[in-house]
Amino acid sequence: MNHLFSSYKIKGLELKNRIMMPPMCQYSVEKKDGIATDWHYLHYVNRAIGGASFIMIEMTDVEPDGRITDYDLGLWSDEQIPALARIVEACHRYGAKVGIQIAHAGRKAEDAEVPVAPSAIPFDENSKTPRALSTDEVKEMVEKFRKAVQRAVKAGVDAIEIHGAHGYLIHQFHSPLTNKREDEYGKDLSKFGIEIVEVAKAEIPEDMPLIMRISAKEYVEGGYGINESIKFAKDYQAAGVDMFDVSSGGEGPIGAGGRPGTHAGYQVPLARDIKKALDVPVIAVGRLDDSILANAVIGNEDADLVAVGRGMLRNPHWTLEAAATLKKETNVPKQYADGFRR
């Protein structure tokens, strides 16, 4: 039976355990140039030392106005590659594999003078009204994703994650709440995301897995649910997605469509449903900080990997603590061996 410290392989990505550090924006690029800093280096490498097998670098944007804030990472320039490569190399040195999440915030770009989106619909009453992209601009945006993926590969990452969740640009295109277009990208709500998956797939090595994060459920009145997300996930799978990182929400102020859970593991059923419907590997995320619960998610075959966010923000050695709690073997750095000796 698999458990949290079982090894895992998908295509050419071999992981020593099932624990992933999910992408979590640090808002720490003080020079606003999109280049990773010493903070990012220490942040990610510490989790590699702490035993996580798979580290997903935070939302990294394809153009300056694609950032949530001007303090976010970017991959719109070759100048941004070396700092990321330094992080990847160091994480590899300590036994972790590294992915990177490629994204565009769309209408949720707070510092853009005029954000862009599929349609001119603001996120809420306190947000800027975005400008709807022209059809030609949508096609140009697909190319910006392609070039960002190219740069990520040059930085030496082991996997690419396309961000199609949390109300950002790809999510905005595949949600009927935010896509009111009348062109080809409105007639087929998945078309924009499919084209990005296809160009990303064309740029990565054949044995590199392509992951996509999706919001499997929206929490606003009229929002889509699991049945709709299964449908568009099948479209993305057919285009080349190898694994889904299953989250939820982020599309707008929470309304009559229900509220996200606050209990441990509240999104696990969504991951399980996507896994079952598509027969595809999935990552579960959302309040999985309890190692016994995280272990059960793997043991019950609800997901193939678990992403531990808040737990790793609190404790970079969460994985080593989990191994001690579960009485599982893992590679503890010799410098810390006394602290984990049973």
C-alpha cells in the first residue's frame, strides 16, 4: 500500500516521497523586476533541505501586467532565468525536484494600470474594470506563455505547471461568469487554455510532465461545479496535460453559490472526482497540514501527491516531522539527525 513516503514517478519525474510544496506567492521582488531574490532562494532551498520531494515555485508571470502585484516573479525576460536556475540547482543538491507555475493574473492584476481579461468585467466593486483582449491579443498572449515555458526549461526545472485556477486569466476564459466573448474564444471557453497547453507541451522535453492547476468548483452564484470542471479538464487532458493540481474558488466574491470549506481536507473529494473521471494523476491541496490525514489521502488513493502549504510556511522541516510522526524512513540531513532521532 502506498503512503506519504512512498516514491512516485510520472514520466521522467522521479520523487522520493509524495509531498509537494505548493506554489505560494511571496510578494518579495523588491526591485519590481520579476527577478527572484535571496528571499526566494532561502525560502525554496530550506524546504528542499526539510525533505519535500517536489517544490513548485510560485506563480511566475508571462508579462509585467500579468502579475498580481509588481512584487511578483516573472519570466517575460531572459534576464530572469539565472536567479531561478540558481534555486533549481540548489534544490536538486538537497534531493528535491522543482516545478514552476506559469501564469497571468488577468483582471486580478492589482498594479496594472488597466488589467486585461476575456471580458470587461471587474473582480469586485473595489477592483479596476479590465479591458477585454482582442482576438489577436489573445493569440499573442498564448505566445507569451510559450516563451515563458521556454525560459523555465532553460532554468532547468523538472516540471511545468500551468495556472488555470483561482480566478486568474485562464480560469477567466473557461468560466461562463467571466467570459462573455462572441469570438472563437467565447464560443469554446476552453480554447485559450487548450492552446496554452499545446504550446507548452511543444516546448518541454518529451519526458517532462505538464501539470495544470484548476479550480474544480466556483463559490459564487451561477458558478460551475465538479461536473463542468470534469468536462473542461478532459479538454485539457486531451491537449496534453499529464497531471492536475486540484484546488477551488478564487473567481469572485463568495455569494449564493456556497462557501469553501474550512475543515481539513475539504478539497480532497474534488481531487478524487477528477482522478476517477479522467483516470489521471492528481495533486490534492487544502488544509492537509496534519501528516496523518495527508498520509490517509495517499493510502486511500484519493490523490497521487499532497501539497502542504500553510504547514510548510510555518515549518520548513514539515516533511521530516511527518516522517517522525508516521514512523517512516526518510533522509534526514546529518546536521539535523540528533533532532529527529527516535
